[in-house]
Amino acid sequence: MECPKCQHSLEIPKLRDFASLSTTEDSKPQAATKTANPLRPWFFVIGLGALVLCGLPGYLLLDYSHRLMKLGVEYTESVAPPFFDDRSQDELWASWYEFFETKRDLPPWQPSRIKLTYNQGVLFQYFAYGLFALAGIGAAIMFTSFVLPDLAPRPRKVAKK
């Protein structure tokens, strides 16, 4: 039989002769092997780095924010609302000064201190949630490295004669 493109003669065996043909290593067609995706290690390292560098500080910041918020709530609960109602401005200053003199610390019933402590805790909690979101993105990138497809071999261009 002649090839329609190159006009070379080819010998085509009959179907019953296929069983008697011997196979050699050279006559087998080469299987197309896929190569590993070169982006896998980069995805893994960047994802793991983001997971660790954002997850751990996020956890520590969340823990700290909860302690600040708890302290703000304790300050609020330690002050009875009538405490400010029953006293004049001079009496409040006298009690604050007396507390400071005996304990060498500012009294916990200062409204500005209560508000500042609690609000700092809330702010740090939002930052911690942001860090957790970045850590989640890092985890997604890291796990993406396991599902990246292998690259198919490039087809070789045959030079035309």
C-alpha cells in the first residue's frame, strides 16, 4: 500500500499474521509520559508560609483580644451604676485619689479605661479574624498544590521534506 501523503510503499500484514509477529522493544511506540507541574512546590511553600505566618499570630492575637474584652467586662461589672449617681464630682475625685494613694494604680472604675480596654479587644479581634482569613487562603493555596494537573508532553514538530 502507498502512503497518500509521502508516496512511500508500506507493507501491511494481514489480520491472521498479527499473532506470528514478534514484538521488540524498538518497535513499541513510546508512551507519552506526563511531566510534573513545576508550580507544585511553589504553591505548597507559599501556602504553608501564609498558613503559619498568619495563623499563629492570628491565634495569639485572638487570645489577647479575648483577655482584653474580658477585662473590660470585669471593669464594667465592678462598678455599680449608682456609684456615679450618688456622688458629687468632688467626692469622685477624692475616691479616685484615695484609691491611687493606697494601691498605686488608677481605679478600675474609670469610664475611659473601661471603654478603651474593651474597644481595643474588639479591634484586635477583627485583626485576628483578618489574619485567619489570610491563613485560610494560604491553606487553600497549599492544598491546591496537590491537585494541580501534570503537564502533557509537548508534541514534537516533524520537519517536512
